[in-house]
Amino acid sequence: MAALHAEREAGPVEFSRLKAITQATDGNLGSHLTTLEKAGYVEIAKDFVGKRPRTRASLTQVGAKAFRRHVDYLRAVVEGVDGD
Amino acid sequence: MGISRSEAASALTDIESTAGRSRLLRGYHYAAPILMLWGLIWAVGYTAMGLLATNRWGLIWLVLDIVGVVSTILLSRRGQGAARGGQTWKILAGCGAVAAFCAAVFAMFQPTSREAALAFPGLMTGLVYAGAGIAWAPRYLWIGAALFAASLVGFFVFQPWLAYWMAAAGGGALFVSGLWLRRA
């Protein structure tokens, strides 16, 4: 989510680029994306460039909003508004 | 159930690291075509230095530098969507600073050795890239090291063909580095 949020202005992000940013394995990243897609936070587009399959992901509006809310929550916890 | 303050801080740090990596990779993509362009200019310039008399070198580089700067501005504008606006001027200011430093060193020390004059800009440019690599983007350290090493090897091993060596090794190193950054 953080990677997609950081790349949101560049449009849909290729799987290989996301992998480089997140430093996750193929399987781990794929499973995260599937979960986020099911939640409606991420849109996944699959197509071909020549004969090469390409997977691209982008943050939906709902996803962007949820991410911002999550970051706000984390900041609030760190600043002592909430948490221990 | 909520999370602890340290867990939240750690999550925020992870988010910032991810955003940082994204900025770094975007910067590499943005710089890649510019580096490839300067690789070509470098190759053309040094080849011309090998072919033409010393008193023509200034004119050659003046023309090539103007072509390079204008092309850099055009390439930067094309990549503006992916990069921050101030980036172009930072790159141009960096190039200008290196050129001014080299010109000042030549003016002060008046090198009598043609080979030293050929190799020095390579060492200087290599140093600048290495510095940028140490400070911000690690890949530039390797690019700078390659350019620095190529200039030194050329000076000590290939002196009779130094201009052509600098054209092939220096220009080649910059061009290949551009390809490497594009794949980041």
C-alpha cells in the first residue's frame, strides 16, 4: 500500500517495479496484492506487451483513503493520542 | 485491540523507507536517459579530441555542451511528471559546477601534458558521481568508481590512445550506466 501510494502520480505500477520498491518475493507480493484487491483497495490489470505478460497495480480511491487513515492512526498512536 | 507506540513508530518507519525507495528508483529512471545522452556526448567529444588539434578542443566542447544542456532540459521536461520540478536545475547546476571547476584547474595549473588534460575531467566527473552515490543514491557510487577507474587505467596503460580510450571507456561507462539505471 505504501509503495502504491508513493507511486500514485505515475499511474499503474508494474509488478517488477513494486517488487523492487517493496523488496518482497514474488509470492509474498502476489498474495498481498490479491488480498488488497479483494478488499477493494487495489486494482490489478493484466495484459501483454508483445509476448510478455504484464501485471500492473494501482491504488483505488477507497484504498488511498484507507491508507491515509491508517497513517493518521499510526501518527496518532506515536504522538500519544492513542495506544500505550 | 490497538497497537503499541513502538509498533506504530516501526510501521511509520517502514512506510517512510518504502516511499524513500520509490523516490530513489524514480530518480534513477529520470536520470537514465540523461546519463545515456552524456555518454554519447562524451564519446563524440573525446573521439574529436583524438582526431583534431588541441586548439580546437575548446570549440568542440562548447558546441557539445550546448547540445547536451539543451537536450538535458528537453529530456527533463519529458520526465517532469515522474520527477520533481527542481531536478533539472540541480543537474544543470551540477554539470556547470564540474565544468567551471575543471576550467579553473586548467587555468591555474596550465597542464603541459596533453594526457593529463584528457584524463582529468574523467577523474573529476567520477569523483562527483561517487560523492552523489555516497550521499544519496548508491548506484552513482559505482558509476563514479567506474569512470574514475577507467580514467586512471587509460592514463597509466593506454596513453598513446588515451582520447579514444576515454571516448570508449568513459562514454561507454556512462551509457551503460544509463541502461543500468533504467532497469532499476
